[in-house]
Amino acid sequence: MKSKFLTLKRPAGTRVEVVEAGKGRDLVFLHGAGGHLQDDPFLAALATKYRVVAPLLPGYGRSTGEDGLRDMLDVALHALDVLERLKLRSPIVVGHSMGGMIAAEMAAIAHTEIAKLCLVAPAGLWRDDQPVVDIFSKLPFELPGLLFHDAEKGQRLMTAGRGNMEDPEFLKQFLVMNARRLGMAGKLLFPIPDRGLSERLHRITAKTLIVWGAEDALIPATYGAAFRSAISKSRLVKVPKAGHAVGQEKPEAVLKAIRDFF
Amino acid sequence: MKFTWFHLMPWPHMPDDFRQKHRSVWVDLPSKMYEPELGHIAYHQYLDQLEYAERVGFDGIGVNEHHANAYGLMPSPNIMAATLTRRTSKAALVVLGNSIALYNPPVRVAEEMAMLDVLSGGRLVAGFPVGTSMDTNYAYGTVPALTREKYAEAHDLIRKAWAADEPFAFNGRYTKLRYVNCWPKPVQNPPPIFIPGGGSVETYDFCIDNTYSYSYLSYSGYLRAKLLMEGYWKRIEERKVDPSPYRAGFAQVICVADTDAEAERLYGPHVNYFYNRCLHVYPGFADAPGYRTVKTIQTGALSQFTQAAARDYPNMTWKDLVDGRYIVAGSPETVRQQMEELIKTLRVGNVFCLLHVGNMPDDKVRHSTRLFAEKVMPHLRNLWPEYDNHDDRFWIHPMHEPVPTRIAAE
């Protein structure tokens, strides 16, 4: 996978890292609150069949300019600006978790521009009887069990190539990275990941695939039905034995669902 | 030197197995633990103690703001300060402070603090904390990464509201008001302003730019505070402003008894209660991602509650706490020596004395307070003679002839 960079006029100082891999039809991937994994297995699987273009949100990786993005509208318009600059041909827009929330907002705002949408365990809705877990108060060691059905596998994927948590210098870098990433994510997800998307989902006209890990412990799979009923041309696929990071945990199954649907 | 007797007002009835049964003293501990009728007793005892502190000669009496917790029971410090305006007449009312990013609109703070200053005849010290992450983010829902921008805007609005003589429009990002018109206005305009900080350079500069006093509130004592305060004084030097010690304050847990051994016997259990129950904060609530700036994290400074979570308080003995100077405890002479060292090494003109500790009963609070006031404080008064022991910029300016308050029966 290779990175290229886009510079945007607004917000000032915005530079977007875009990871690219694979050949085929264009597919845009918008990551979740955790960013990309090292050698992300989901991106790798998608790249076997598609030309994957994965911009990183400011605050993530080498993308900058997060101070100028404060709310959902800022982020949705930023993402549409990035999409425009990428000059893709009728891409499938795939978003995971927070990225799914952003992709859904983009498709609701610019419904004439986004025709193919894939929401992988998207955030953005809230049900009092099935509350989404508060990721912001979780400690790092709790995350693999929350994000993966197979917590041990998740642990391996999440720590791969990331150094040693006992090393104070590494720990400081980790805290800075975490503060940047989740600090940015908090503008969309804290304290409750609802910025009014339910009022706008009806505007989505894209053909929409919704994918959920059947064992999602962060955003329960019941949210899938809510997205399914609110978006007219949509289908819901549940992947067994998979958690919230369904794309990383069962990349082949999610790839197959995308291939079958589009 | 200015000594402020500071009350945290903790819930004093947490059970012995609190640490085992609950992950946090803040944010998600069940409120069924709170018993209102016991709360009634605690509030009045605590307010009596603050009034007592004025009587024995403290320069200030202090309250603060916290939410959803058993560590400190003052969601509204202004209500507590309001009761004190009627029952005290000399002491500064140090409200440290109102978490200004939480008020909607923040003009509410300008109004209530003006009320307190008018009620007290110009005795308000106004504190503007960002608030802990537990309070500001988890209990009150402010988006962590936007907290500081919201704080800065609220600060500007409050200062303008106090300063303006005519209504004005305020078009902020977080607050939009067509008519800002602060009634009443404070007697002191503005009151002295204290900023609690935790080691970020941005906060040093904010205090220097606005002539505010920087207050470091820590429970790990003056030895560990030295590095942070040196950073502040270095910044003062770099910015070429005068190094008045009244530009800084420090909070310290203090226990005074007739002898060192007596101090351990009298206060040991209550100090243990404070460090092991009141400071038992779940690390996931101590520092929401985005709450502190990247620059501050890079300096390596941790919030006091992150520090508390990282320290091994359950296994620390009285001796560990005393020898490590987490607490200043012992005979009047021991306390005098250590307080002198604290004041000189940190270069502070303000000390926030925490003489009520954890679940300390009223008689012990008064005993420790009286010994400090009579046998320690007089010997510490003259530590900054070159400033004539006062800096007009950082202390209250009461009215010359306030109206005496009368009780209804008179």
C-alpha cells in the first residue's frame, strides 16, 4: 500500500494522507475511530478486487487540519471535498463505524453524487434500550474484546508493529496519537454518537449494503435493522462469529458481500 | 502570605469496601449511596468549619465545583459561597471556581459571581477552571477536543460582560447573544482571578497575559510539584514579567497535632480515607482523549487524577505519605518547617490549606485548624517581606463600609 497527499484550501493547513492499493473498480474506504490497522486485513482484502482509495481523516496518521473540523457538517463537507479531489469514477463508498456515519451523511447530503454505498457497522444512531458502548472511557487493554469477536486475534492485529507499551517514550507517542485520533472522533461521537443522522437517512438514494458483525459488542447488530428500514434501496448482511471490526475479523466474508451486492 | 482554608466537601460515608465494590468515586458510582439526611448534617458542618476558619484568622475560605461524585459535593459552589456571604465579614471568598465552559450561556457565571461580589461587599476571588475531565466531559458532556476553545470563548464573554457599561452583542462560535447586559455588576471590577492549572504552557501564558494567579492543585505534595512550578517561573522569566510569589498558589493537605505521633493517631484513618476512597477515580474517566492538548501531553505532565490512578495509594503507609511530603503532618513545629520549605521552594504567595481531610470528624477538623492558625500561620506570615506580604493585583478589595448583616430575630 502506498500513500499520497492532498492539500485542501479549507480548513487552513489541511493535508490529507490517502492510502492506495489494488486495481479494479474504484472503492473509497473511510476508516473508523481507531484508524487503519498495521497492514489492515480489510484494506488488503478489498485491494484484491478493487482499486482501494482510503483517505485518513485529519487527526489520523499523517493527515492534519483537525482543529478546523468541529462538527458533523464540517466533517461531511470535508469528506465530500476529498472525494471530489480524488476524481474517481462512480466509486463504491465504504465506511466503517465512524467512517460509516460520515459516509451516510455524505450520501444524505450529496445524494445525486453517491450511488453506491456500503455501511459497515456504522455509528450515528442511538437507541435507549440498546446503548452504544462508551469507547472514550475504555482503557487500551479493553479494546480488543470490544472490537473483535475473537479477542485474542484482535489483540494481535491491534498491537502488530506498534512497539512496546512498557517503553515510556513509546507510551507518550501512543498517548499523543490516541489524543489526536479519539479527540477528533469525539467531535462526532462524544458523548453520544448521534448528530441527527436519523432525520437525514431518508435522503439517501444510493444502492446501499449494510454489513454487521453478528456478535458486535460495541454497536449491537440490532442497529443494522434500523439503518435497513430507514434507507430505501438497502440490504442488510450479518456476518456470523464477527465483532464490530467485522471487516478486519472476517475480510473475505465482507468482500464477498460487497462483490455480490454491487 | 495568604492562607485560604479550602473545603472539598467529600461524602464522608463511603463504606470500607468502597474500592473493592466500585470502580470509581466519580461519574458512575450509584447515587443511592448518597443519603440526603446525612448530607444535610455534612453540609452544615462543612459550612460551619469554613466560618470557623475565618474566625481563627485565615485570609480566605474556599469552595469549588464538581459533578457526579463523592469526592466533592458542590455541583454549585456559588450556592455555598452565597451562604458564606451572610455569615462571614472579612475573609476572601475563594470560589475556585466555576467551570466556565459548562454554563449556557456563560453570562450566568458573570451574573452569579457579580451577585457574590456584591453580597460579600467585594470579597470574591473568582476561579475559572477548565474542570476535570470527569466533570466537564463525562458528567457534563462537553466534547473533549472542543473544551478549551469553549472555555476561552466563555472567558472572553465574562470579562466583557463585567467590563461593559452598555449592552453589547456577542457573536461567538458557542454562544450567540444579541444583548449581553450584566446586572448586577461586581464591586471589584474585575475580582482577582485564579486559574487552576496542571502544567500546560498555554495556561502559564494565559495567566501572564491576563494578570491572573496560577494555582496548582495537586495531592502529591510539594516535592513532586517542584518541577511543574519551576516550569511556570521559567516562563515568567522568559516573558519578562515580575516574579511576584502571589502569581502562584498551591493546595496542600495539612494535619496538625500536639506531636508528630499524635498526628498519625488522630488523622491517619482520615488521610487513608481521602487517598483511597476520595481519589479512587477510574483511569478511563481521568483524561478523555482530546481533553488535554497534544502539546501538554508531549511535556509529559499528567493530570492529578491520572497520577492518583497510577500511584500505589492503597499500599502507602502514613510514613510513606509524610516522608514523601504528600501530606504535611505533625507537630506545629514540624508543619511550620515543612510549610516554609513548601512556600519557598514553590515560590507561592497563596496556600490552599486542606485541613478537612476525607471523613475527618468536626472536632478533629477544628483542632487541626486552630493549631495551624495559632501556632503555625503566624510564623509563616513574613516569608515574602520584599512584597510587603501582599500583592494588590492578586487579592480582594473589599468595600470600606459594608452593611452589617442582621439575623431575623434581632
